[in-house]
Amino acid sequence: MEGANDRDDTQYRDANRRLDNPLRPLLRVAGYKSSRADANLEPWDIVGIGPTNTVLVHVVTGHWPNALKLNPLCEFHCPPNCTRLVHQWRDDAELPITHIVTDINQYL
């Protein structure tokens, strides 16, 4: 039987899937080959590989996530030439607000 948290997670994933579709062409224009991230690469939704670096993108909708949700993004180990991004979609926005994730302390 599906619990309330399972439904919330499904709605969250569906919203992110819908909103990451416009991001992939933007990454392509910026010179990246991109793909939806596998569930094993949580918490990232999109991986973009460029000629000189890699981007990991987490997509959020509405309000900025709290520190508990941001902590895995900040603690994710990646090479120095990898940029961790959060694309925040606000209601009725044509483009996301892009945040570069570096340190959890900047969000506290």
C-alpha cells in the first residue's frame, strides 16, 4: 500500500521531470551533453558533460529547500572540475533561478 510520503515523492519526481525537460536544451546550447541522472546518482536530476567540466543539476520547484535537503548536495563528493547547480523553478517562470552549490553554511 502506498503511503502519503510515497505519493509526495512521486509528485515531486513528476514535477522535476516536467521541469528538467527545458533545461536539457539549455545545457546543450551551453556546450554540454546531458542526460537525466539515474536514481543511483541521487540527489542529482541531470548530469551535463562539457569539454572542460561537468555539471550536476538538482531541480526544485517553488520555495528554496531547507538545509536538511541541501546537505546531501553540499556533501556530494565530486572532482574539482564539476559544478553542482540547483535550478529553482518558480511558478509561471520561463527560466529557472540558478544557484551554485558550494558549502552548506552559505544557506544557513
